[in-house]
Amino acid sequence: LAAMADASGHRRHPTIQEQDDMTANTQRKYRADYQPPAYLIDDVALDFDIRDTGTRVRGQYQVRRNPDAAGAAALQLDGRDMQLHSVAIDGRALGADEYELGEHALVIAAPPSQFSLTIENEIDPEHNLALEGLYRSGDILCTQCEATGFSRITYFPDRPDVMSRYTTRIEADADQYPVLLANGNCVESGDAGAGRHYAVFEDPFAKPCYLFALVAGDLGMIRDSYTTASGREVDLRLYTEHGNEDQCDHAMASLKQAMAWDEDTYGLEYDLDSYVTVAVGSFNMGAMENKGLNVFNTACIFARADTATDGDFALVRDVVAHEYFHNYTGNRVTCRDWFQLSLKEGLTVYREHQFAIDQGSPGVTRIGQVRTIREVQFPEDGGPRAHPVRPESYVEMNNFYTITVYEKGAEVIRMIAQMAGRDAFLRAVRHYLDKHDGQAVTIEDFVVAMEESTGLDLDQFRRWYAQAGTPRLTLTTEFDQNQLRVRLTQSTPATPDQSEKQPFDIPVALAMFDAQGLPVGEPQVLRLNQAEQQWQFDGFDAQPTISALRGFTAPVKLDYPQSDAELARLMAFDSDPVSRWDAAQALYLNTLVADARARGADQPPAAAPQALFDAIESLLATPPDDRALLAEMLTLPSETRIGEQFDATDVFAVNGARRALKQEIARRFTGLFETLRDAHAASGPYVFDVAESGRRRVFALALDYLAAIDAPGIRDHALAVYNDADNMTDRMAALGALRDLTGDARTRAMTDFAERWADYPLVMDKWLRLQASTRRDDAIAQVRALLEDARFDFTNPNRVRALLGGFARGNGEAFHHADGQGYQLLADEILRLDRLNPQLAAALAGLLAPWRRYASPQGTAMREQLTRLAASDLSANTGEIVAAGLA
Ligand code: ARG
Ligand code: ZN
């Protein structure tokens, strides 16, 4: 696009072919090229005529010239994969020579400055397996428009800065589609003759087209209501395919919790008379915040004690809250363009995180968030797909719904909140929402609003939005004559699009403890904003133990070599649970990294120090009250986290080191783990709360350690747990323990599970995942067999994620086998999937892209498969990922 400017510097009017290329998925789009829309559309009336043979769409738009737009006056309407029937301006049908129709756009060269535009077209939801636009999921027709799915429904400026008020009329067969839904209030409904009926919806809020939604189907429903602080009665409805209603209560309760939390915390009240959620089985992502009509993946709605684990209950609660919070951060104030995605996602994830912290155990909830950053975001930031929280360019927007935009974006907001202080931050968010209500704005607008309200200077801080990569900090200390000097340095490695990095503005929390574990002085937050800085602290009797980056105050990697003894001390008495856990992780990592390095170099394994076992012993002797924290502290760093400590991971050395340490701990503390297990066994019916889910975590952890050494009696014990459990959490704990143990107990539990849950596809995903992640010599043949199994369905993203994701992420030894067959299997399936669902295929390709992070032969074998993919005819989605991997 930048190349479109001619020599005189003026933008000339692009030809239809160029326009087409611009909107075609194969062209790179740049943030710097933003131009306001030439036309605005104030009102949209959509009419859907749903037939078995296809859906007729008639759109009528009130269009006017945008007074803020300069330059070319052509009206560009995005659209693809549909059949155009007619175009009319102010009721007059246009001849084919009065507009240009390309594969991705319809352009009207010089329309009037204000007019009514009518477009009629036809779409084919029955054959839409990309799950974007209007598509079928089981018995339900539903839509997914973010980011640019609306242009698969009708010709329209598919960009978030065109905001309109929508009226939607739906007509369909009354038996097949008794429930008809669209955004806003139902203002009319009735009989349409010939066994058909219709409904008309009006959404009073202007919105971008990505928030449009329509649902038609034969649906079951649960209903509740919520009265807002100012007394508005909100009708809450949750729809799903018949027979699933009894799995929806937790989602409904979570919605009400979220509504109350947003009122209590931000003073934000819901703004329509109804809030409708529809759960569908085929969905590419978790959920979608369409105004007043959320569409959810069933995986983020269904939760019943016997079908869902504690983890699922928490996921449902958090995703329901996330989508609800979008009603303000996303819908009332939306994004100007897709480069600004983190404006709504980073802020909404941050709000979701705070909500989760308020519902659960604060320390452990935060630990989960930190783990996600370290284990998922850091690898993205250090790999071929690294990009800033506000990306500079993209080929396919759907590839940028990333952990960086979402979770790192939330960490950036968290740093602002910390610098401002809680109340000032909440006020600043209110200021931002008031100032920009009803507008489509930028991340810069948000930062300015933060500065205006809090008085903070965020000038340098803005680099967190602009620069990719994870800052590396080193901390060194000098102690003499009662004085402590702390020196911090920062540097950020080059990322694919940015070789030079400027210093970030980084809050680093610090606390100090004496040898008895008593705090020395107040905790501090150092502000590191240069490449190198030094601080002095006076008045010590002895050198204190430092707890640095406490609570993970910034998304950075900290190198601060601490002795095992210091780490054991912090693990025992640091007052911040996140830091206690972090000290335990560092203690384990010291050993794991040394051992993995030795194994990788074919040297004898490195043994764990006595300090590590002593620390575990005292932890077990005086465990924290928060049981989930105990479980976290006894969980070894994941393979990914260990691998992150190396430039190139030797998967087998890392796995070997982790397994060896786990077994060594299990052997030394077998009796204590048995005691722990028995003390934490279920003693009453399932309840999802902090205490009970913490107890279950410790129980599962003890089983897992005992299974790691195939302790005497563990198989029968696990089978008994499986048989007696009244809930899925304990059942999965038992199955997890049995997974890699061959023999009768495993077979019986797995067989029972497959029979018992045969009619519950989401539960069978757990079974698929277990099968795919089982360590066995013929793991690849097993996965290939499951791909042909009737329980698997290639067109359903949840099934694909369970089987292929479960294999590639959960079965390191098979996926990374030196013969490269694991990579080949994945590449085979990516090619097959790319023709049906490019979004999902691209996500899987992301597993092969970071080949440079793996030692050879693995790295080279991954690259071979990438090269093979690159030689095929790929979608823009998958093509972009593969190209990044090979660049
Ligand atoms: N806005 C949704 C959420 O975070 C995600 C939608 C993503 N859709 C997509 N096609 N990438 O709640
Ligand atoms: Zn979101």
C-alpha cells in the first residue's frame, strides 16, 4: 500500500485490480497506511431469507460522504465468496457498468454524497466450513464476523471505524428454526406464511459490523434475570442445542457475577434490556462479544460437575466475564482499525484477570497468569512470529489474535494500573470510556486518556506497545559496610521486524528479608528506564536476601543468579505467594537446566542438591493454607519453561531431566505423598470453590507423583478413584495418573470413560487428548488411527485441537521423534485442514514455525515440513505463518 503513492506524493485512485489486491488476503496491510473511510453508513437494514438452498441477504444502507476524509471519493464495499444479485442507489438499479466487481470488493466509482444503497446477494452457510460469516454448527445457523467475516455476509465497508445502527429481519422455516435472534431488541415477529416465520430486531447502539450477529435454530434455553444498580431489569437467556440445558447453570451464574463485579468495581452497568448467549459446538475461538448476542464455543459454556473439571469451571467463568466486559471495553468504545486490537483485548483481558483474582485465590490465580506469559507469550516473543502488542503490519488479521495482543497487552495495562494505583486507574478507565463513548479509537487515544486522568508521564512507557520482544534484565548486587548496591541492566533481543530496541520503562518490585525471614524495610518498586541503573540501600546489619520482580511486576526475563539456599529461604517465608512460588520454580530450574545441559552433552546426569529436597520437606511439613499454592509450589516447571532457558531446546534432554527429578522427588517422599493424597481425598459431594478445588489439586498432584514411579498399589488406587468419583476433576486426576501406565487398570478406566461419555463430544475431547498424549512407541500410528475414528470430526475445531493439539503439545517424545514422523503427520493434517478451515490450519502451522528454537535433528526436520507446506497452495492464513517461519 505504501507503494501506491506516486512520485508527487499524492495518493492516486487505485484501480479495481489494485483495490482487490489490497483487500485480498495475500497483501500485507500497514498500520501507517490508515485512511479514514470515504463514506459513513449511519443506518443498516438487513433482511435474511433463510432457505435450505441458500440464504438471500438484502441490505439497505444510508450512506453519506465522510466529512473527515480527503482524497478519492469511490465507495469501497468488501465482499467475498458470495453471489451478487443487484445494486441500487436511491431505488434505481445500477447497470453492470456502473460499478466494478472484484473477487474481494465491489467499488462504486463516484456515488452521490448522500444516498440510500441497496444490495442483494446470496450466501451458502451450509458449505461454509471456514466458520466465518454465516455458517452451520449442528442444528444452528450462526455468525462470526470478527475480524472481517461480515464481508462474507454482504458487501459492506468491513472495517471497525464505520459504525451504524442495525435493524435485522430474519425469515426462516418455523419448524427447523423456531428460534430467531439478532442484536438488540425484538420489535416484531410473526407468521410469514407457508410454514415460515420472521422476527425483526433493532439495536439502538451504533456498532461496527464485526459486532453483528444472527442466530437461527431449534434451541433449548435457560433463563434468568439481573437487576442493575439503577434498577434496569435485564432478561438473561442462554441458548444451546436441546438436551444441554443442564450444563449451562454455571455460565449463567458467572454472567451475573460478572455483571455485579463490573458495577462494583468500575461502576459500569449493562445498557440493553436483554443479554443473550448462544453456545455452538463448532467455533474457531473461545467466544465472541457481539452486542447483546454473544456466541460461544460450547467449551466455554458447558460445566457440570460430572462433565467438567475445576479448570473448565474457571475457564467458563472467566470467558463469560471477558465477553461481558467487552460490552464497554470493545463495544461502547471500539477499535479504529485492527492494528488497535489490543485496545479492546488487552484491556478486557486485564479486567477479566482482576475479576478472576477477586473470585478465586489471588496468589494462585496470578500464578496462572504469570505461567501463561512465560510459557506461551515469551516463546511467541522469541520466535518468528514476534510482533508488538500493536502490530505494524499483517497479511491475515485472524493470525493476530495472539497471546501477545491479548495477554502481554493485559500485562501492559497492569503496569499502568500499578503505577497509577488502584483507584486512580479505575477513574482513568472511566475517563477513557466517557471521553470516547460511541467512538472507534486507537491505543494512543487510550494512553492519552490514562495520562490525562492519572497525571502519569507515559512517554517512554509507550514503547511497550511499539517494540516486540521480551526484555532481559540482569540484577547484580554488591554488599559492603552495611550498604547494598543493586544494579539492573536491560536489553531486548532483536525480533524479525525490529533489530534495534530502545530501553523500556520497567517497574521492578523488590523486597528484602533477613536470615530469619523477617522483612527488612518496605517493599519498593524500582523504575528501570535506562539500559543500566544502580540503587543504593543503607543501614543493614547483614546482607539481605532479595526477592526481585515480586509478583511479576513486568513481563520480562530476569537473570538474577541466587543460591539454592537463598531460594529455599524465599520459598519458605516470602510474604508474596507469587514470589514464594517463583522461588520454588527457580530452585527447580537450577537443577533442571544443569541436568538438561549435561544430558544434551552426553554427560552423566547432574544430581539435585540436598537444599532442594530439604525445601520440599519443610514445605510438606508446614504447607501454606492455600492448598492450590501448595500444589503450584510442588509442580516442576514445564518442559516449555525449561526449554526457554536454552537458545535451542534439546527436547529429549529437557524431558529426561524433568522426568528424572520428578521421579527422584517421588521416591524420596513416597510416604509423604501417600499421606498427602489420603488427607486430600474427596469427603463430600463436589463443590466448585477455592478450598475444594485447592484440595483436589493437591490430591491430583500426589497421585501424579506416585504414578511417576509406578508406586506399589497406585494403579488400583487410581482405578478406585476413577470409579468412585462424583466429578470430572477427580476422574481426570485418576486418568492422568494412569495414562502412561500400561495394564488392566488403565484399560478398564479408559474403556469405561469412552462408553460413558460417548454422547458428550466435549467430554470425548478429553479422551482424545489423553489418547494422543500417551507415551507409547506407536503413538503416531495411534493418532493416525484416531483421525479415522468415528469419534473424531475433522470439521470441528474442538476435536482437531484435542487430537492434534493434544499430540503436538502433549506428547513431546512422539511429536519430536528424531525420525520427523510427528512433524510429517502434523503437516499432512495442516494441508488437509487448510482447504476447509484456514484459521485453524494456520494455528497448527504455528507449532512448526519456531523450528530455530529446537536443536537438530528436530529443528531441521521441522523446517523440512515447513518447506513442504510452502511448496503447496496455501491459504493466506497458513501462508503467512509458514513464510514467517522460513524467513
Ligand atoms: N473478540 C473475541 C474475544 O476475544 C475473539 C474473536 C476472535 N475471532 C477471530 N476470528 N479471530 O472475545
Ligand atoms: Zn476479547
